[in-house]
Amino acid sequence: MQGSHREPLLGSGHVCTALSLIVLSCSALAPGRVAAVEVDTADAVEPVITAIIVTARKRPQVLESVPASIYAVNAPMLAATATRNLIDLAGQVAGMVFSRAPDEGLALTLRGVGTPARSHAFDQSIALFLDGTFLAKGQLYPLALFDIERVEVWRGPHSTEVGKNASVGALSVVSREPGATNALDAEGSWDVERGGYALGGGADIQLGADSALRLAGTHFDRHGWVSNGATGNDVPEDRDSGVRLTLRTSPRERLSGVLRFQYGDHERLGTATQLVSPSGPVPPAAGDSTLDDHSFAFTPRGPEGESHHETRAHIASAHFEFGAGSRRLVSETAWVDFDASTLDDIDFSASANVDFLRDETFRQFSQELRVATPRVRGSSTWRGCSISAAAGIRSRVASSFPRAHSRLWA
């Protein structure tokens, strides 16, 4: 093989010697310039490190001073990584894995430990809090993250601080409160590769000297990465919408409160699950039976012939603080409800053999009272006590197989 070839002009030793001579010559000829560079370097401004405030111990504290393993993700980090829900967040937190079963069963683990994707009736061992409100069921985990100030991931048992459902860890989502001035913000993005989009925005409105209101909303449509040959759709397709109303008020000098109401709608069309055959031919209704980015599933009961999951949730909370001398009385009142419907084509083929339908209704009311005193001198802990109660929790799950055959193929 022949081609262009160029020999180096000097060996490596000669090159280093030549460069050294050039540097010495420049230093001798322009000492003032070198000194100026040194002065500019000394006067360089050091980057400002912003302290991250977390509330893992029921009060605002600097992250570095909390004796616990906590990973905090702030709003700029969420925006830079296009994080839309907790499933996206798992890709940024070391040791956090979020997985889904074909019938939308969710499994969240921290350091390899967590609650399996079964059953929907069980509470999670990794508690989820939204502005201090406990969200007991895993069906609420896929709701959209929008207008968020930060997300705190607490690794390890935190049952003493937040309750028994935090035996493995906890997630705390803190939404943005109204600002000090009237303001308007909006954002949008487009997925060039798959065609999805995301829209979001918010508005701050001042209601006098002691109150402010914030209205925020989002909607995004994320197209799937698997091509369903039976329907022509790219699945799974996620459609999420949410709106939140936040009122901050301080009617008295020692009384302040934050009231929130949020509506969320999470919808998933289709599934990425497909049938895979280790060897030998399969019926035509199963498709090519190889693990790739193509599936071949159809059900006549679903929209556009696809499996369908939807969760509609309402979350209302009221946080009040009353200061009396050196002590504070904190009240957390919350109401959570959601209705979920699931339709799964669990034969994962174009034959309408077996479908699985499930409807779920959940209602929860909770009340917590805390009394906190100032920090003990010489200690990093706070004195105080808390009383919490949950009443009216009701969950109903109805499942059915409307059509089932003894054979997988008709």
C-alpha cells in the first residue's frame, strides 16, 4: 500500500529543546507582559458555590450539615437534563433504579433494595412526598414533574423522621412557591428524533403586601421507541398534563401558610413488551419474535388498538406555621385521590386472545401536627415532637379477564 508520508522535521528531543528556547526568549523580551498575566490570574474571581437547602428533617437545613445520605437535584439540573418525571430522574441518581412491568406495575429501588412491581395494593418501601404530602401508592409516581424547585433523594431508613414507609429511603419533591414580584415564564421543546414535544409555564401574581399566587402548568407528549407493526404506532407514547395553584400568605406576624392544589393526568398508550422465541418458527400473529425495536401487538378494546393506562389525580395540601415565642406549631393537612384504569394486551400479539382490565380508586386524608423548639446548644439536633394521623384511606381494585382461551393462539 502506498500513500503520502511526511517525516518529522525534528526528533521529539529537539522539539522540546526548541520550544524551551522560544519560551525563554519571550520571557526575556517581554517581562512586563508576563507579569501582567500573573496579576490577571491572581485577580480572577472564584466561582460562587450556592448552598443547597433541604428539608429531610422537617426543617430547612444546608445539605452539608445534614447527617444523612441525601442527593439533591435543583431546578437548573432538572431543566438541563429534560427530566419530566421520576423515571427520568433515576438516570441521574447513583443507585436509583426505576422499572416498569408490562401491566404498569412500578418498581423503585435504592441501592438494590425496594418494593417489587407487585402488587398495586401494597405501599412502597421508598416513600414519596410532594410538598410534604405523603403519596402512598406507586401509581402516583409517574405523574409529571413540573415547576419544581428541587428533588431530594434520601438514601437509607428514614422512618423516624417521615414514617414507616421510608424503611429503604424517601423521595421529596418540592415545588416552586410564588415570587416576590409579578412575573411570567414559559418554556417549550421539541424532540427532533421521535417527534415529541413539551410545554410548560407559570405566572406569579401579587395579592397585596402579605399574599401571592402562582399558577403553573405543563403538557408533554413523548413518542415511543418501538415500532408496532400491527397498529403502525411508535410505542409506548406518554401523554402527561398537570396544573398547580399555589397560594402563599402571611395574614399575621406569627402566622404563615402555603396552600396548594394540583391536578395531574398521566396516560400511556402501547407497551414496549414483545414476544421473543428462543428458536423455531412462531405463528404470524406474533411478528418476527426477535428482541429488537419492533413489536406486533393489537387489542380491539384499546384506543388505536393499543394497550392503555391512565391515572388522574387530585392533590390538595395546606401548610401552616404559627410561632409562639421560641417554639413553632406546624400543621400539615392533605387530601389525595386518584382514579386509574388499565387495559393490557397480555398476549402481546395481534390475536385478540387475552386482555387484562383493572380499575382502581384511591382516597386519602392525612393530618400532621409538629411542635419544634430551637436547636439545643452544642448539638446539631432539634427538640420537638410530632403527631400524625391518616384517616379515610380507601383503595378499591377491580380486575377482570374479559376474554381468555386455553390456547395462546386462536
